[in-house]
Amino acid sequence: MALKVVCLVGGVGGAKLAHGLAQILEPGQLTVIVNTGDDFWHYGLRVCTDLDTVMYTLSGLANPATGWGIEGDTDGVLQGLRRYGEDTWFGIHDRDIATHLLRTQGLREGRRLTEVTRDLTTRLGIAHTILPMTDAPVATMVDTVEYGELEFQEYFVKYRWEPTVKVLRLQGIDAAALSAEAAAAIAGADVILFGPSNPWLSIMPILSVPGLHDALVARPVPRVAVTPIIQGAAVKGPASKLMAELGYKQAALSIVQYYQRVINGFVYDLRDGALSSETVHMVGMDTLMQSDGDRAVLARRVLDWVISWDPSPAGT
Amino acid sequence: MALKVVCLVGGVGGAKLAHGLAQILEPGQLTVIVNTGDDFWHYGLRVCTDLDTVMYTLSGLANPATGWGIEGDTDGVLQGLRRYGEDTWFGIHDRDIATHLLRTQGLREGRRLTEVTRDLTTRLGIAHTILPMTDAPVATMVDTVEYGELEFQEYFVKYRWEPTVKVLRLQGIDAAALSAEAAAAIAGADVILFGPSNPWLSIMPILSVPGLHDALVARPVPRVAVTPIIQGAAVKGPASKLMAELGYKQAALSIVQYYQRVINGFVYDLRDGALSSETVHMVGMDTLMQSDGDRAVLARRVLDWVISWDPSPAGT
């Protein structure tokens, strides 16, 4: 049986699980649906940070030290911009800019982000399907105590997620639509995974695309989140800080609470001891993916676990 | 007396004379009007090769080995594009791309090329005025025996000016207009120089901007071309090859013939012996600018010569 898997992800953490799945699944089995709320225009280029991270990770180009960007990339364009007196707070590097140039050119020619992404991934030799959550421009806006409302990359990169978050807003989400490609992938999925990404900054935008949440919960299949929180802390990024600011307890079970309407399974980390829930299947695993091999092992264990479920999982 | 000088130029050769003038004139005295017929869109970026060459030369950034591009520039973006399978026939380098990004962003925001260029030159510390010949998009199209009509950069870079030229066409020239800035510079000029640029590929497009030729010849001042041809050969580029293809004798005097309706003075190279003309003032100088100092010396000699003219030069 060729299990069809849909995995929802943001950037670095989610990309690792997607890479694990990519290593163990055949082409046609895996569709990765990626947050585009972080996308922005920078120097006239359409930069899609999460799509890029997933593309670079699945093609083996990613910088292993950071998880984002391209290994060995250079900063010639940044140096050029600084010569003009530009404040280069966003690190747009040279090989990465080739991606942005090709993407921007495709979009300006009227092609959809889904089509442009398929073209780029094919040219990078990626056999699996990577989809943006929508073809419409959506921008995650972060209202902060210190600076008022910031664009996502200002909050995340310029201010290094130091500001205190009051509320998140998805600009453009009402006009966004589920793409035919994403709808078909979800409708055909045997397993739906939520990568260990930031639930509020990475997964919430995906679930907010009109029609996507309903399409997900309509699937009577395992819908399983992998925790981004281990022992109350985020493996990477602001997830733990943010959940406190938004009024959640800094714990893996808060993720279950946040996702309760959409998941029926949850993978927590073994370091949290034994957790349980009345509403969703739960299991503990080593979720800390430190090597390419770790990613494949976790992906394999998660799929083996969901296959072992009773045919009618809780909550479906 | 603060002599006001307008210098018409294309790329490398003209930029050298402009640099010589820039070294000996004060801010406010020099306006360089630059060919934009070579400009093109490349990966969604507006590339203005002659404007860039003049900017980089006057700011001291130019690569001395080539005359164009930025010294020490890198090819990270090109490497990135090649990874996507792109045929990178046009060498768009990293620091140079910073220029194209800022220019393209300015144009997309609705600013005129003249305004964008002023901003870029100011930020590079250039005290003199560099103007595009027009704010309208004009494209020099090269009809060739071998490939039919080519865009300029295809002819010049992709095919290394090897095709045989039948005729040149300036796409968009009828809709182009003389900018207020260029008109004012010409109207106030005490001396008008034609740099040692390719007359057909670099200067003809400038002279073809509606109103520009008439504005030039209306000025009762020295209008002097510096030869791009020495002993029948071009110092650089296709000028000599092209003049044969277009039916001209490969000699400096053919330049006088080509410019006869607009110039009243001509500087030929000493290596050509003694040349004379019945219609224009002529003088021989060492026009081969091999160092920054050579550029200033030639500029000084040309200005000294035109200042020595009878107040009513021939042809005015």
C-alpha cells in the first residue's frame, strides 16, 4: 500500500520532519504544504522563507549550521547594498537570490506560486511535492507591546523575536483560497502530519486558509502533530516565548490544547516523561532530529505508529 | 569662469573621458548624458549597462581589467542560477546586482530613471551629474545576417558581436522624450563633447532621442567628438567592424563624416598622422587613455583646445 502523506510545516523544524518523510517515501506519496505567511517583498524580490527552507532541506542544499539558507552561500549582493548605504538587516544571500529572482520573474509573468514552486523544486531534483498553503499573498502581522504591529520578518529577523507579542493577524487571509493542488492532496491523504513547527506562527496561517481546516477535519484518517516543545522549551525559535505571551502554559500539552479541534494524535518527546490525553492518541518518541538519519527514523516511527491505530481513530 | 561641459557617452571608452573630465572639473560643471539603448530586463531586473559603467568608473569601483563591472565582484547569484539549469550567458555579478535591485525597485515605485540614477550616484559619492539620455525605455535592436534581429545584449554579449550587422533599429525611440534635466544641461552647455564611444551603437541612440539633436545643434558652442578609431581600428569593441558592415571606410575621418551635421570639432589620434577637414576644427592628440592620469590629461587638453578657438567656431 502506497500510503499518501500530507505534512504541514513552517520553516526549519517542520522541514526536518518533511526531510525524514522524503527519505522514506516514494515520489507521489508525500505532499508538504508550507506556510507562506512569512513571505514578503524585499528589494522587489518575492522571498518565501519557509518554502525556501523546505526546498533547500529536501534538495540537500540547506546550511546545516542554521537550518535555513544555502550551505556555502556568499554575501556579495549584501555588500553591494551596504555600499549604497542600505541597512541590510535581512540576510539575503547570493545563491538564495537566484531562487528569489526566478520566483519573482515567474510570479510577474502571471504564474501561480504553486506552479513556480513546482518548477523550482523540479529543477532542484526534488521528487516530492512541495505546495504553498495558498497562491494568494498572505502576511502574518505581529502586534507587539514595544513597536506596535510589525511585519513578520521585522519581528522575527530585525528584532530577533524579542518584542512581546499581543496578537497575530493574517493580512489577506480572507481573500486567500485553497489551491486545487492542496485540496486534492488533502482529499487523498491517508495520514496528515503537523510538523514540529511553531503552531501560532507557522501552522495557524495554514489552518486559516479558507477551506483548508474543513478539508483536513473531513478526512477520517490519522491527523497527528509532532511536538515543537520539549520540556517546556522550543527546540528552536520563539514557540515557547510566544505561548507564554499568548496565555498558554509552556508545555507540550498546550500544543494539544491549541490543536484540539483538528488533530486526533500527538507525538510528544520522551524527555517529557509520559503524557496522556482523553481526546487524542498520544505517544512519546525521541523527536529531537540532530542528523539526517534521525529525521528518517522519526518519520518511520510516526508512520508505523499511526498505521498501528485502530481503523477508527479517536476524534475522527 | 566655470565652464559647463556636457559629455555624451556609451560604455567603457566614453566613461574614460567622462572620468577624465570628472577629475578636472568641479561639481556643477559636468553633466554626462549616457546611452540607454543597451538597457534590458534580465531576470526581472532593469540592467543599464552604460549607466552602470559610467557610475562605477566615476566612483572608482570599476574593474580596471574589463572597464565594466565592479572590481572584485563575485558570481554567487550566477552559480545559484546555474544550479537551476539556467544558461547564464550574461555575466550579472553580485555587487552589480545590488545596483539593479535598487534601480528596479525605484522604477517599479514609479520614479523616473533620471531620478533613480541621481539617487544611486549620490549614494556612491559621485559629485557630478550622470543622466540617462531619456527616461523612456529604448532598445537598440540589431538586425544581423546570421540570426535576424537580435536584442542588443544578445548581439553584443551572447554572440560576442560576431554576427554581421545589416541595420540598427531603436525600438521605442518615437515615444521617448528629452528629459527636463538633459534639456537644461544642453541649453546651458559651454562645451559639448562626444566621448570616444561607438558612434552607431552608443551615440546614435542618444542623438535619436526626439529633440536632443536639435537642442545640441542650437548651441553656438564647441561640439567636439573624440575619436574611438585609431589607425582604422577600434580601441575596444565592434566600432571598426561595424563601420565596415554599414558601408563606411574604417578610418577616423568616417567618424567626422558620420557626425558632420552635429559636430564642429574633432579630436583624432596622433597615431593617424595629420588629418584635416573643411567643415570642422581638427586636432591630433594622444587619445589612448591607459591610466586614470591619461584620462585627466586628455580631458584637460581637449578643453584647453576648444577654449582657444575663435569665438565663432566653424559650423555654428
